[in-house]
Amino acid sequence: MPDPVARIRKRLQQHGADAALLTDMAHIRWASGFTGSNGVVLVSDSLKVLVTDSRYTSQAQKECPDFDRFIAPASLYECLRNFGLEDTVVAFDSERLTVASLKDITRLVPDAEFLPVPGLLNQDIAKKQQWELNRIAEAQSLTDDVFQKLIGLVKPGTTEKRIAAEIAYLHLKNGASGMSFDPIVASGPNGALPHARPGDRELKKGDPVVIDMGCVLDGYCSDMTRTITIGLARDDFRAAYATVLAAKNAAVASARSGMNARDLDAVARNIIESAGLGEYFVHSLGHGVGLRVHEWPRVSSTSEDRLVEDSVVTVEPGVYLPDNWGVRIEDLVILHPDGCDNLTSSPDSLLELTG
Ligand code: ZN
Ligand code: ZN
């Protein structure tokens, strides 16, 4: 599988550009291996350059031995003058550069033509190499382990915040470098808000609890949601859970690369609509996962994206009954032409915590 620089060079041909300017730190890490917080990467047929600042001299040397490295004395962009960009076309991802930065760049390098391409490298970044897939699998495996440990801590009287703190602590204690997003622990009626923030609400018997969590391990993210109940579930919740689970399983069973993302969304949405709950499935089915927990593609009913081989996406249908409860079940899968591998091993049948 061609390395990132080879992929970028191929992409340049497609856009008739001479060079690519990468300004997003996740894209820069993907292309060069650099994990610092400040830098730009320039790739052309003859160049592969990382520009960063003096805090990162030795780190850049260690992480990017194959790149030419430049330490910018002041502005990173000013340094771009050194690379013979006069009369060339330089493509950049217009979704990843601010208007202010573009103004700076065009002022400092006036003789180059800067070509905005929305999502320039989206498909290249989505298509993971085997070692990247392994890292995502390891991150998800850690999250599965944490879920197992967490179940013993979810009890009546515990608050959402405490559970969220345990989620972070258990991940960090077991090797994660951080959380891929702030954990969501949404109990009872709070579960009806798909992106609820954990609060001081104490868990009560009969509450469904939506737990959505993920970590960063070696730079790569995990993402999983499970909805459990404290004690026995109410019948209306139980029925909705069965519907969401059927939608999730059907989508996982039909997920493969080459299909339109919106068709995958439709597999889950049709099942939820047939059960009369369509109006309560208020978000898209999923999203790409990699160096960021939300990356291209969008798996939604309006998505124009086509699913890419060896990419990782979530499958996360949900139903949210305002003021009552919510249920979401989210797995993480690797897409292949003939199906997908499910990276999530936590049980997905309804877990009713009695005891
Ligand atoms: Zn999630
Ligand atoms: Zn997600």
C-alpha cells in the first residue's frame, strides 16, 4: 500500500497541482509522523518538507527522519518562500485553513497560486494502513476492557459525573494517552439528549444510562456507546432497545467498502422508521474514526461520500424520546469490499444491572 507521501503525490496529479500544503496537525501527523502542535508540511514531486518551530527541533528529527526539516525563525508561512514555489499551483484543504492564514500565506508567497480543495486528502487518510488498523483495534480493545470494569461501578446513587471520571481514570490507568472526547454518561431523561454532558444526577432504579466513550492510544481513537439499565427496563424502553439493536446489527451486516454512505445510513434508518420511531432517530448513523474521533466520511442520509476500503467507521443508531430516555448502540468497524470486521467486543444485548 503506497505510503502517505506517494498518495499525496498521486492526488496532486488529479488536481493538476504542483505541491500540497498541509496545515492540519492530524493531516501532518498522518503524512510525516510529526506529533507536535505547530507545523506545516509541503509535498511536491521533489519535496517533502516539515516546517516547525524551535521547540520541536529534536522531536521533528526523531519523528520525521525521511522529511527535510526546517525550523522557522518566526512565521511558519514565511518559511515557505524558501522552496521555489514561484509560478506553481499549491493545493490545500480549504476545510482546514482559516481565511486569516490564507491571507498571510498569499501575502508572504505572492507568486504561487493557492488552490483550495475541500477535503483534499480525506479519502487517502480514511484508507488505513494495517498498522493503523491495529492501533485503532488496540484502542477499542482498551475501551472494551474499561466497559467491563465500569459495569461494576454503575450503581443506584452514583452520579453521572463520577462514572465519567471513572471512565477517564480507567482508560488513562491502562495506557491511554487521553480521551478521544469527553465521555457521555446520560441517565434517565438526560439520555434523550444525544450529546448530554455528565451532571450531578444520581442514578435511580429503572434508569436507562447511555454511556458513550473512547480513548486515544498511540495517537489513534476508539469510540463506543452502550446503553444499560439500572435494574429492570421499562417495556417501552425495552422495545426501543430491541429496535435500535436490530438496526445496528443490520447496518453492521451490510456495511462494506464501495457502498454509498447514505445507503448504509438507510439500512438502519428503515428499521427504526418501520418500528414507528423514525422521528426520534435525530442524528446520522456514523462517522469515520482515525487520528481524530470524527473524521471523513459522514455516514448520514444526505452524505455524498462513498465508503473506502480499509477505512474505519462507527455504526451508531439511536432513539431519543424527549423527557423520557435515550438509547444508542455504537460499534466500530473496518470496511472491506465484501463486508466489515467489527472491532467492538462489548456485549450488545440489553444489560439490566440488578444486584
Ligand atoms: Zn461515540
Ligand atoms: Zn461516534
